[in-house]
Amino acid sequence: MTELEGVIDRITFQNEENGYTVARLQTDGETLTVVGFLPNISSGENLRLTGDWIIHPTYGRQFKVEAFEVLPPVTRQGIERYLGSGLIKGIGPVTAKKLVQAFGLETLKIIDETPERLMEIEGIGPQKAEKIVKALEEQRQIRRMMVFLRGVGITPALATKIYRHYGEQAAAIIKENPYRLADELFGVGFKTADRIAALLGRKDPAALERVRAGILYYLGKKTEEGHVYVPKEGFAAEVGKELAAPAAVVEQAINGLVQEKELYLEEGRLYLAVFYWCERRVAEKLRFLLQEKPVERPLLFTDEELKNLTFEQRLAVEKAFQAGVLLITGGPGTGKTTTIRSLIRLCRLRGEKAMLAAPTGRAAKRLKEATGEEAKTIHRLLEFGYTPGSGLSYGRNEERPLEADIVIIDEVSMLDLPLFYQLLRAITPGTRLVLVGDQDQLPSVGPGSVLRDLIASEVIPLVRLKTIFRQAQTSKIVTNAHRINEGRMPELTGAADFFFINAAEPRQIVDEVIRLVTLRLPRYLKCDPVEEIQVLSPMRKTLTGVDNLNLLLQEALNPRSGNTPEIRFGERVFRPRDKVMQIRNNYAKMVFNGDLGKIVRIDPEEQQVTVAFTDEEAERQLNYAYEELDELVLAYAISVHKSQGSEYPVVVIPVTTQHYLLLQRNLLYTGITRAKKMVVLVGTKKALAIAVRNNKIEDRYSWLAALLSGWEEKGAGAEL
């Protein structure tokens, strides 16, 4: 082994996923190339390296690093480059220059030992001085952790997240039980935790703590797929195979988790505890609300309403005043919004208070615009937020219910089981609940199939809106959506708002989508390609999938520009003006899975990205630390599932046999009904025909319909 000391002159390449680095090292005698695992290093750092010389067939003589130690920079230039590299939060190139000009070679010593002297520098007050000291120590701790976890795929951003979650106890906690990472941190799955466990010498595949963690992880993955429970028999066998653990050990671990009430097992159905109780309490609360019989009073429809409302709409309005809970379902153009408006008008006439809400900010904003009434997200309706002493919680519940005569929830197809439970907690008998949605849309992103289960139970009163209004019949978007829903091919010619462009090969499809978004549609419609056009794709992977389309659309619509800062996070690159999407519920920020925003600022000095989100009330700007960027993805193209509850002026959808597994009728129907002004399908008629014929509904394990239909008053929900 050979030892070298020198200063990093520049980083030629660094893999954010594993820390593999190619850098130029300046020593006393020469500048040479070093390669190896050097996570989180930056230009200007002074290193002591241990390794061997190798000859690369293309790049020649290199020093392959086996181990390294970070030494304090020894020159003024080195200190300035190190501090100004962006590695230390709160210090950029300008501040680094000021510090070195003032303190010279003593700069790092002053930061460590007499940080109060930092306030001698113009622009540095007590808070910024404290931030600089904390950030420098944090970087040292994070680098130690990276070395500790070497070789298991921990990125600098993930190491930062681990350190900020656990603090200085991070290494001790990981040594004690690495599987805690999978339970407690977004971005760390069971497989990463398992690799860390193996690194620490825990290599027994049948270790009970490993099997328990694996069961919880894989059951959690099932809920992410929409299931409320899983059949225990098949699941236990699947987990045993994944973990290479004996069936007896898996059974033992499941039994232990059931005894500890982390899992519930009922007639072969295996639940995570939270979903077991959600499902039962939803059924109980619905039964309780249905037993309430509101006082019936005559409704005074105006002549205009009598003339323009269909029989089904009038029936829906009437039943909303007669039933404790009512379902209203219908496709596009059948007048769901008109029904809601009439319902609100009659509430006012009777001196009653109505509240409107929807599962997402975009859906609530649409509801507000369509009705002219205040509409909120369900989270805001329930006053979800931070409460001193109890943390994040719902302000409306059994003790403090919603003060309304009627609560109307739109886009109920998007409503998952846990959120529905929180809503029901805040509704007491005497408050009527009206649930409005389209049962033919895709189910919620979260666990459960609430709307379908309520309909299937035949317990909840139901009104179907079937008549397509005359003005809606002029829209090919509406008529083709209904044709698709009936299993018929859409009409592809003679429309001003519905187009099909034939492209046989995936590369042709991609090229046509890019041309449509960047050139053809903006010129034809005089529209903004980022704000008003949304590409929807059934899948994330493949050439015509969301991930590849996003890379190409970003380069076409928002390419790298001069000195404008950008940040690379793994394989993703984010730039100001990028359209992005949140991919997990972040309750601290009150931003949720599927919310769309735009990057307005990247601050390398503060190591944060600012994203503007528009919800039902106004625009909010939220700051994301670099290590939180795993919650964001580019959103020039998004999946059809993520588009639920939204409307876009123009929708472009690739339809190709590359997406064979997801060519489904309800997925195509959902994608098309997201468009307000125009739909453009790009692909083959063969793929389109496959989707139209495939009426397979996504099966989700849920017991809610059975719990409700087992009620002694079954039949109360017969269709009206």
C-alpha cells in the first residue's frame, strides 16, 4: 500500500449513488488522477490517501484509493475553495472569500474554537455564525458515517438524512438495529437496511429481527399497491422466498407480531394494525350515520332547475336531504357539478350550512371554480396541522366535529381508507354526508377502494347520473370517454378536441410527443407548453414511459443555461423553472403525494430548493433541503394514476404495446377525462384497441364492502 497527501484540484466525476469518484489531486510534485470511494469530497479539501497505483487501459496511470482521511486545508486557496465549494451550508464563494481574507490560515480554527469572531465579517450575524459552525461539524459527522457505511449504496444525501434524524447517535443506533432505518426513514427500504446489516456482520437470513423487519416491509409494500390486507398463506410463502428464510421462522415472526398487536390476523386476512382498525371503524361510523333519519321538508326547485335538471339530478338533490349518507356517481358531462350547485342553493334557502371539500388541492380548486363556493382539501377541512404538545394532528374529530348541516366531498374515487376514516371521525349524526365521484376512474393512490366498496356493499343510498347533457355531447372528449367506458373504440376523426396520431415504433412515438409539446400544440393553441400541456403515460419505465419523457422534455423546455444553478440528486437534475411533483405525503410541509409545483429558486449556499405549489387557497413556496429531494420528481410527464382529480387544458398520451401490462380501459378513460380542451393520443390503433377491450379492474384486498353488507339492514342502499 502507498500513501499520498494532496489537495483536491477538481472533481472529474462523482457517482451520487455510491460515492465512486474520479478526481485530480495536487501534490507537492505533480497533479495526478485518483479514483475510488470518496463520498462527499469537494475541491480544495486536503486528503491523506492509502491505495495502489494502477494502469487504466484508456486513461493510463491512476491511484486507486482504498482508504482516505480528510485533513484540514493547509493553504489560503485550499481553505477558500473548501469553504466555498457548496459543501458547507451557509457558506458560498463570496462568504468564503471574506472569511479567508479576514482570518487567513486560522479560518477553520476560528470556526471551531472561537466562532463568535465570525460576526466580525459583514453579513454574518449570530444566527448565520451558529449555522456555519453546525454545518461544518455536520459534514464531518456525515463523512464519518459514509466511511462507516462504505459499500452499501448510501448516498451523501441519504447519509445527511440519517444523521439529521438520529444525530450523533446515528452510528450507535444503526449498529444496534439497522432495520430501524427501513421503518423510520423515507428513502431507506428494507433491502438497504439488510445490506447494512450484512456489512455489520449480521448475515443469518433466518435471524428473527431480520424476518420481522422483512414482514413489515413487504406488508407495507402491499399497502402501497392499494391493498388493505393480504391473504396470510400466500404472503408468508412470498416473504419466506424473498428473505431466503424457513417457513417456520416466518410463521413464528408473524405470530409474534400478532401477539404484540403490530399485525392483526382475522380469518386468514393479515393486516397492519392501522389499516385493521381503519376498516372496522369506517364501517361502524357509516352504520351510525345511516341510522340517523333527517327531518324531511319539501324542496323548492326553481323553474330553471326543474327545466334543466334531469330526473336523476333532482332525485340526488332530494335524497341528499333525506339520507345520512348519499353516493352520487356519474361520468363526464352528466352534471355532477350542476347537482352540487343546486344542492348548495337549496341548503341556503333552508338556512343550512354546507361545506365542500376534495381529497387534493387541485381537485378542491376545481370544485371552488366550478361552484363559486369555498372548497378545501379534506386535510384543511379537518384542520390538520401542528398542535403544541401533540404534534401533527387533526383538529376536527369526535370531540370537535365539523359544524355543518351537510358535507359534500367531490372526487371520491381518489379517497383512500385512512383519510376517509379521519373524515368520518369529524361527522356526527345530524350532519349529512354526500359523496360524489366517478366509479369508473382509477382507484385511489393510497390503500383501499372506498367508492367501489361503498357501492358494492349495497348499504349506502346511491344515485347514478346517466344523462349526458346536450352541451357535453358536442365534446368528443366526453363522448369518446363514454364510448371507451362502454367498450367501444373512440371516434378518431372529425373532431376539434380529440386527435389520434399514428406512430408505430416507440422512438417515433417519443419524437412525436416531444414535437407536440414543444412546437405543434403551443403554436396551434397559443398555449404555454409547461403550464397548459400535460403528458400522461401509463408506465414509468420503457422508452415511452414517464422517466424517459421527463428527461427529454426537460432538455427541450428547460435546458441548462449559463450560470443558472442546478442540483443533481442521484439520476435526477433539477433546475429553476422545472415542473415537479411531490411523491410522498409530507405532513410537516402540508404537501401531498401527486401535488404539482414549480422550482422557483436553487440556493447552493443554503443547500435548498424552493418550490411553488398552488393549492385551493393560494400559491405557497416551500423549501426543500438537498437531502429531501428524493420527495420530488420531474413532472413534464406524469403517470395516469398521479393525474387523478386534476384537469389540464391539453393532455398528450402515448398509447403503445410497450405498455401492454397497463393497457386497461379504466386507465385510458381516466387519462382522457383529465383534459378540458384537447386530447392527443400518439401510438397505434392496435394498442388503443387492446386498452378498450381490457376491462380488467385492479383487484385490491379490502374487506369494507363485506363489513358493511353484513349489517342487518342490508338493502338500505339499493340504487334509487
